[in-house]
Amino acid sequence: MKYSNYIGILAGAIMLAVAFMPWIYIPSIQTEVTGFGAATKTVFGKPALMNSYLMVPITLCFLLPVIWAKRINPFLGAINFAWALRNLFLLSTCRNGECPDRFFWLYIYVAAAFIVLVMTVLPDMKVKSSRL
């Protein structure tokens, strides 16, 4: 795909921007949890921090026009998507009989991580064919 690198970088930027939005609301402690923490102390920490660290090498691999970068990028994209799924399951799970209110930003975050993963396997590679 001709524009897969740019779409992947844009989806990664959307994913990191959505990490600053509220993902869930916990009624018992009256707090909203974002991708980079909460106002009060929760057990979630900063769930999107790993994704922000992974987006640096993923973006570099999108921008580098060498074959090894295009082959490493699906591996990094899979780890990125797996971490986003982990955050979805961790944050949206009911605990002690109380279910958090989920906001649509959490689902946009996971969808953007999936788009990054799909764009890592669709690079526009120019491979020289060799005759045997």
C-alpha cells in the first residue's frame, strides 16, 4: 500500500493523543482514569506508557526505507496491539461487584493500535528480484 507508512504514523499519533482522554470512570472512588494515570491513587498506574515508548521505534521503522526496518515493524506493532488489548481488558473488567463506566476513547485507542498493526504488514517495499 502506497500510504501505509503515513497512515500508521497518523494512527500512532491518534493513539497517543487519545491516551490523554478519560478511558473509564470508577464511581466508588469518583475518579476518571486516563492512559497516563488518574487524579487519585489507583492500581492501574500509567497503562499507555508502554505504547508511547513503542511508538518511537515503530515510527522510525515506518520512516526508514530499508528492508530490515520493514521486517521488524510487524513484531513491534504486534507487541503494541497486545499491550493495547491488555489495557482494554484490565481497565474495563468489573472488580468486587463494581463495573467502571467505559468511555469511547478506550475503544478508539484499541482501534488505532489495530490500524498501526495492519499498516506494519502492508509496507510499500521495493525488493530487487534476483535471477537464479
